[in-house]
Amino acid sequence: MPKKDSSALESVNLMVDHACSFLNMPPGLIEQIKTTNSVYQVSFPISFEDGFHVFTGFCAVHSEHRTPSKGGIRFSETVTLEEIEALASLMTFKCSLVNVPFGGSKAGLKINPKNYLTPQVERITRRFAKELIKRGFINPSQNVPAPDMGTSAREMAWIADVYRSQNPHDVNGLGCVTGKPVSQSGIPGREESTGRGVQYGLREFFRHKQDLKTAGIKGSLGGKKVIIQGLGKVGYHAAKFLQEEDDVKVVGILEHNSAIYSDKGFPIEKVKQYLSENKTLEGFPKSETVKNRETLLEQPCDILIPAAMGGQITSKNASKIKARIIAEAANAPTTFEADAYLKKKGTIIIPDIYLNAGGVVVSYFEWIKNISHISFGRMERRLDEKRGEDIVKAIEKATNVKISKDLKRELIYGADELDLVRSGLDDTMRVTYQQIRERFHSSKDMADLRTSCYALSLEKIHKTYMEMGV
Ligand code: GLU
């Protein structure tokens, strides 16, 4: 194993190079695809009672072969321009892979929001938004941010408000950010979307016997042992849905300050409540505290779900990981070196650019809703219900049998917006995985799912460039 792991940006570029070595791309184009189109760094002061605080933020637009560019805004003390570039480039490949017609971008503000009161976070967010809007880095047709680590629907509502007050004549102004509260022209299901996507992606993986065989795993998703890192938005929803709806056993949970293990499995909703009340997992009833918390990733399980910071699976711990499947809910959780090692060992990695794409897929639905100014299903819902009712009546008349109340309700039900969002996301995750696995199984070169993902994604970007002319 090498002594030093590649950074997130180096890792993405190495993964791209690796996939490109199997593709027939015109010389030079790959450089264009890898290069970040533009970066912006800004510092601004805000005055609080104890004096001025200076904040630094970044924005990277990695690609504009499709517009707008899309990616989250991260609030984190450790954020750097290089990290933002890496995350922006992941957005390019993610959007292309799941057929979301956006380029890739990312923004970040160096701040620990927990150190500030809500009205202070609001002032800081509004000021950062102003700086980005002023230079065209937030705009419904150019670059559309969304929540990421340290941000949520609340920040998106503030940003949308700033954009609309600076651009009152832009009829599509609400499409300048996604992940807004539903009452502020957001879309139901956006908050759960990345975790939902992880669930849908894993379900699809488990539908393919051949892939389970490759992973050395038997049976269905139900009963599988899962260890999850991070109970934030993504980890919480993924773990909750997998536990409550697919019957997986979440045996280990790792947070930034604590880790717990239980062979019996955890009730996620209760753990989440305990964590928000106690700020630690330690002491959760009927659980074992893992002293050296990072070693939880190395405990026996079927599926390991990193759903927190990047760079968690490195050359230092890769050889100790026992999970047969690593389901990358986080962005860039595995370094290039760890990835190469695990690939050789036969561990199946379901890669980030596929598995955590649920967020941007539903962001796409929200953006469409915003620029079309109508909710999904508003025109056809009652018509669908009426049609269902007529069919039920016709069946009853023809068969002379009364259909039960429950079945009737199911047959008549017209989908609401949340049903449509979930259905669109499920379809995207299923179809994309089928394309990835087909690529993986049909070519000897495609030694792993990540290479297949990058290959598929790069080919689509290549085609776009060729057709539009560089
Ligand atoms: N922050 C999310 C991601 O990394 C979502 C981005 C978006 O919806 O634009 O994929």
C-alpha cells in the first residue's frame, strides 16, 4: 500500500484517467473535461457585537457543456478551494451518469455554522449569496446551488430571497436554487432524496443475482448487516428507510464523536432522537460503545455505508474493511489508492457518482417545477382517480363481484407530487444501475462498477461536446 493517499481532486482525476484508458476519446478533449472551467474565491466582513468577522467562500464551475451547472453549497470549517473543485467535478460526472441535463459545480463557505446564532447564519448566508449572485455564480439558467454539508432548505430559502430581490424581473427566479422548503416552491421528497436514492440503488443491486455472486453475497437485502458512518441528512434517511422498509439490520453507527454497535440492530428513529438530545451516541440503550470509534468501519458487516465526510476509506484502513459491499452515500469517501486495493480484494464498491445522485435527480425535478410554474400531477391527478373509479365499476359490473374497500382505494388513488418524485427517482436509479452493470459485465476492461460509471458518463459528455462543437 502507498504511504500517501491522493487528495479528493487527484483521486477523481486518476479515476477519470483510468476510465479514459479504455475509451476512444480525441486527444485533448479529456483535458477539457477534467479542467474546472472557472473558480471564484471571495472574502467579506460581517460586523457582530464583538467586532468584524471575515469569511472566505469558494465557488467552482467545473463544466458547462450543459447548463445550468449544478451542485451543493457546503458550510464547513475545513472546506478548501481544491475540495470544492473535486466536488464540482464529481457533480459533472454524476449528472451525466444519471441523465440530468446539468453541468457540474460546487460552492463552499469556510465556517462552522454551529458557532453562530441563527440570525447570524442568516446574515452570513445572505451576504455570501449576494457575492455569488453579483458575479453570475447563482442564476436559474447558469448555476443552481442546493443544500450540502452544513446547509439545508433554510439556507436555500434565504438565498432564493436574495436572488429575487436583486432580480425582480426574472420570472424563473425561484429556480436559482433547489432544495428549498416545500412552502417556498421546493418539492416534496427533496430532503429525503439522497438517502432514498441510496435505498433504491441498493434495492436494484440486490435484484441482480449475478452481481450478488460477484460480491460473494447471498439472499435478499432483508436481514443484511449494515454499518453506517454519519447520521446526517443522507445517512439518517438511508439507514431509516433501509431498516424500516427493507428490514436490514443496522448493527453499527459512527458519528463524529462516538460510535455504537449492537448485533441485534438499531431502531434508527430512536437513535436519531437520542443523538439530537444527547449530542452523542454513547449510552444508547442496549448498545456497545466502540472506544476507538473509527475502528467501527472495520467491524464485520455485509454493507458499509459511508455517509459523512470524504476521504474516510484510505490506504490506512482499506485492508481492515470486512464489508463485502461499500455503498458510497457520501461524496468521495474512498481514495484512489484504497479503491484500487479494495477492487483487487474483490470488495464491491457502489460508487458515489451513482449511489448518491438522488439529491441532484430530485433537484432536477424541483428546477423543472420552478421554471414550469406548476406542481407535478396538478392537472391529471383527479382525472386518474376518475379513470380508476370507472375501471373498478366496470370490473364489478362485468364480474358481479364486489372489490374490497382496500383494493378499491389502491386502484382509484391518483398519485400526488411526492409519489411522482419517488417514482421518478426510483426509475432513474434502476435504469442507471442496469446500464452500469451491463457495461461492467459486457466488457473485460471494466474491472469494477466505478470504472463503468465513469466510462458511461465520459462517453455522454464526449458525445455532447462533439455534437455541439467545442
Ligand atoms: N449536494 C448534493 C450532491 O452532492 C446535491 C446537489 C444538487 O442537488 O444540486 O449531490
